Amino acid sequence: MFLILALYFVAGTSLAGIFIVAALTAGLTTAQPIIWAAVIGFVVAVPVVWLLARRLRA
């Protein structure tokens, strides 16, 4: 459980940052698209972390 939580903190913030930069690059500079990009990044991180943790435990 600690491994998943530690990976989520790293992957969640990284993916949220990547999605925010992508939104800003696309010209979406208002608050709502930036917030949605961060939320999507955190949601996408859940299966990524789950697969990564499963792979590391094997």
C-alpha cells in the first residue's frame, strides 16, 4: 500500500503537470481548462500507478 501511495504522489503530480502544460500550449489559458487538465492527470495516474506497482512487486 505504501508503494502505491508513494508512486501516486510522484506520478499524479507529474501527469497533472504534463496535462497542464499541454493545455497551456494548446492556448487554453483560462482557469477551467487548466483545472480540468490537472484533474484528468490525477485520474490517469491511478491505472498507471496500479500497473507500475504490480510490475514492481513481481
